[in-house]
Amino acid sequence: MTAGTTIDMDTPLIGVLGKRSADLLAAQIDVGTVGELVRYYPRRYVDRGKLTDIAGLELGEHATVVAEVESASLRDMRSRRGKLLAVVIRDDRGGRLDCTFFNGYKLQHVVTPGTRAVFAGKVGIFNHKLQLTHPQFEPLDEDEAVRPFISVYPATAKLSSWMIARCVRQVLDVLDDPTDPLPESLRRREGLAELGRALRRIHVPDTDTDIHAARHRLVWDEALGVQLALALRRQATVSRPAPACPPVAGGLLDAFDARLPFELTEGQRAVGADIAADLSRPQPMNRLVQGDVGAGKTIVALRAMLQVVDSGQQAALLAPTEVLAAQHARSLRNLLGPLGQAGELGAAERATRVTLLTGSLGAKAKRAALLAAQSGEAGIVVGTHALIQDRVGFADLGLVVVDEQHRFGVEQRDALRARGERAPHMLVMTATPIPRTVAMTVYGDLEISALRELPGGRSPIATSVVPLAEKPQWFERVWRRVKEEVAAGHQAYVVFPRVGGTDKAGTDGDDADLVDLETPDEGADPEDGARRAPLAVLDIAPRLAEGALDGLRLGILHGKLPAEEKDTVMRAFETGELDVLLATTVIEVGVDVPNATAMVILDADRFGLSQLHQLRGRVGRGSAAGVCLLVTEVPAGTTTRERLDAIAGTTDGFELARLDLELRREGDVLGALQSGRRSGLRLLSLLRHEEIIAKAQVYATDMVAADPGLAEHPGLAELVGETVGDEERAAYLDKA
């Protein structure tokens, strides 16, 4: 780099660090520019003022010490082949400590006498002397030895934290202060540091206050970048016209409401009114209805579809699976009765037609369904996400209803919005309640309504954990309970985490044969890493048929069955020809069999909280009470058991959604926001930064309203690209 050359955030690292270092950073952590490197933040810090003196170490404590390697020697391992690196370290006060490293050959050229480093690990004892066994190890540069904090970065086997730290400091020494994208008025109002100072202090802090102030400012960058992207997405959506579909007096909707055998809940009426108002406008509705399991979302969606059909438009209902699509089609026809039988004998004078269109239909049936959609003969078309493919044509698509939002992401929503000159209205339904911060981020392009009360006639569901690790004798009682429900005239589900057969799920499918259903493995501890394979429906079904459930009519349902066979099995269960359905999570959403009162979930610890809540929502849908038994071998006191105990303790999906977020990796949730090759979200937390996210949403909405293309704020436009990816930025800024 020549003297006088300006170094900014877009400068390639090769010109600052040289080819060798730049190539290593690119290969190991996907960093290629100055900006990308300074946005690669430390994972944690070692506070030199809180380091432990070696002389004061206690057995069993987790200690971090800064010390110099006094000696290092390789020796043979006693119990197996290989070499240990035996190291003695000495701190500034003269205290000595033994350290043992297992991969001796690899470290002997790094952990050498005279090397000064940070050592961190649990203090153990060997040969009556305290030692650290295979501690974390970070060499220090000379200048790091005098700084109050040591920054520790996410590293790789070939790129250590200290190498990253050295490169960062080298860049910061020559970097001109970047232009701050955040308006000064916002920074002043929220008490935020300038960007240049925040970037320097997060890497090279002098105090705890420096770290907190820098993180606070950089979290704001990420929160605002996300909210600007969502505000731009909302703007791009409403900028296209949509068919106005105001209610039509005396139409299908009025006729449907008149024949309903029950009263709508207050929540259904309120949400329905919001949707009716949205549909009446010439801008596309984009609304998500979240409602707990059994909250009556289907009725809300059907009423919206009928309002659109009354206006001469068509409605499409998208389901995540063909099984669910087929069930939705049957359910809608049953709810509509003569109102959904256009062209059939006995149809109402003013009726529409419900058509099922899925990929597995036979050629003749598929042609007929496509024709019904294209001609407008079908007012309501039900199918899987294949409906959004270009080759599926509609006469006049006015509304798309998407069932189960978590299987239908941002890109699919945009594909629907882009169809035709006019955008269809969009209504998304999810039975997975959404915490507020997730609603403001992952679903921030949608207006959100909630159904919190259950319709009358729904029965309570009693959920119990069956802890086989402590009480293996309870397993026999599980199957007795299933037989009792069947003897009382009811039906039951048994849910498995895996299909089986050739499905290995990361382990040999034959391993499931090692699990004895009559005498479960009392010693299986999923915390010790030696877990058996998850139970599989194809492996266990024959044994249940010959043993615990002998004499009952059993059916098997899983995602690998041909569509026609799935439909046959589901129909048989719905009509009462089967007593027990042995299934995978293909039944997780939408399946509605009021006579099913019992569910047994085997290996319940293999499922997520929301998934378990969805599954148990398949029972208790009629007048008889439901029971859900969560069978697990996980011992008491583990985090996994706490999770199962939590779901057994409440049927409130909104409470469980919050808990689920706390237990899951937030990156999995935030990942749904991002496109392109790199995530710009390194600090933002849905749990810890709820207030910042809410404020950022307000600022972003106002900014985009005042400057629709962010033309007057190029720094903010760049921030969108840094945060959610350049593809996202281009997709919405270019349309503004």
C-alpha cells in the first residue's frame, strides 16, 4: 500500500496485510475486505485484572491464567498410542503449573519455552500436583501483554485467535474513520457512539464500559439494518396494485355464516374484520394469523377466501405437505357443504368449487385440476407449494392462504407477490405462536393478528412425561392406556421421530432393532454422546402389532409413502376403519380427527418444543378429553427433561414459544432473514435486544417513508447490504 492511499471499509485486505495473510483470512473465515474484518468481532475478552494467580488456584475451578512456557516435552501416553505434550508454565509471581496437551505432535512447535500465552481450563490433579488438562491456549503478542483486555476471536484450526487479533490491529492502525450511516440525530437521541470509535473499542477496549458501549452501538447497526430491509420489503409489496374485494351482501360468505352450527369466537370476529378491511383495499394484504393449536384459524381463512370469491376472484390455499393439502380440501368441502359443490347435483344456487391440485395427481386428474384453476371454474384451489410454480395458471388469483408459515419462507412469499400485474392478497396461518421479537424480525414484512381463545366444544389435553430412565415399568402402562382409549370407542396416534428401513438419519437404521420395546434401555443417557438411533415407525410397527397393540387395527403413515397410499391411510383413520395410526411428524399440522383422543410420542426428547405442541394438538379436538404421553429415556435433571416437563406443565402455546426461543440457537431463527453468502448478524439477540429491535422498527419505518429508496441515505442502504446480504439489498432498493 503506497503512502497517502486512503484505507476504507471497502479496501481489499491484500493491499493492507499482504497476500499470505489475506488469503488465510479469506479461506478460513470468509473475510476479504477491511470492513468485513473489522466487523468480525471478538467472541469474548480476558480481563487481565481478573486473572487468577497460579498460587491461588483451587481444585475443580475454571481458571484463566497468563503465563510463560518454562518447559515443554513430549512423552508417550500410557493407555494408548500417541504422544502427550507435558508443559510447565510460570506466571509473573513465580507460580508454576503443569499443563498436559493430548495432540502433542501438533502443538510442540507452538507451545515452546519462552512463549507467553493465556491458558484456560478446569483445574485437576495428577501425581499429587495441580494441573490443567488440555487447556484452551492463546499465544500473546508482546503488546498484548500490557493491554488490560485480551480479545478472543472465533478461530479455526489453521487460523488462531491471536493471528486474527494481530491482523485486526494492523488494519485499525491505518483505517480512516468510516462514514457513520446512522443519522446524528438518532445517535444523539439513543446515546450511541460514533461508528469508528465503536469499531476500535470492540476490538481494543481499555475498560468494561468501552466494551458495553461498542457492543450497544453495533447491535443498533444490526437491528436497524434488519428493520430497514423489512420496511423496504413492505414498501415494495404495497407499491403494486391488488384486486379490491369488498364484502358482497347476500353472497357466499353471508350464506356460509348463516349455516355455521356454532358461534364465532370474539377473536375470530375481530381478526375477520381486520382481514375483511384489508381485502377491500386496492393494496395487497400481507397478514399473518397466529393462533394456538385448535384456535379456529381454518374458519378465519375460509371466510376470507369466500369474500374474495364473492368479488369474482379466486383463492389458493397452500399446505406444506400433500397429506395436509388433501385433508384441507376435504375439510373445506365438508364445511361448505352445498356451497362448495358447484357443478354437482344438490349444489346451492350460488356455489363455488374446491379443487385439489398436487404433484402426485394422475395425468388426467391433474389436467382437469389445472383447467379448473385456469378457467376460473374453481373458486378455491388447494395444493402444496407447487401451486406457486409459473406453469400453474389462475383465471384471476385474488388471495393466497399459506398454512404453516415456518415452512414457507421469505423467498416463496416474494415469488407469490411477483405473479401477474396485480399482486394477490396474502394470508399466512401458523399454529406456532411467535414471540414479539421474532414477529418484528423474521415476519417483519407481515401484519400480525393473534387468536388466543379456543372455540367452544374443545376438550382439555392432559400431557404427561413417561420417564423410562427412572420408571421403566410405566412403558407397559402406556400401551394399556392406548387399548383403553380404543375400547372406549376412540382412536390414538403413536408418533415416531424416524421413518426407518433405509432411512438412516445419521445412524444405521438397523440399530433401532436393539431397542427392546418391552424393556427399554434404562442406561441410555443422551447426555453422554452414546445415544442409540431414534425409534423408527417401520422398525417398531411389526413388533407393536404382534405385541403391545395386538388385536388393534393399525395403520402406518410417513412422508415416504406414495401420495395415493398416504391419502388412503388418512381416510381410513378419519372414517374409523383404523384404531391406531403409527406415524412420523407428517401428522404434525392440520390433521383433524375429532375421535382421536390419545397420542403417544416415542423418543419425545428428539422433538422441538413447538413441534411437540403441534403434535399434541391433534388430540382433544372433539368432545372427549385428550391425553398425550411423552415417552423418554432422558434422565431427570437434564435440560432436555426440563423442556419436556415444561410442555407437560402448560398448554399455552404463547408461553411455550418464548421458552422455545430461549432453548434454541437464535441463529437458526435469524438465519431466515438472510440471503447471500454471509450473515451480517453477529451480535443481535432476539432475547436480549427486544427493546432495541422495537425502537429500530419505528425508526426504519419513518426513514423509508421519508426516503423510499434511501437515495438520500446511501450509508443506510449500505447498512442493509452488510446486515442481510447484497441480494436482499438489491432486490428492494432497486425496486424503490
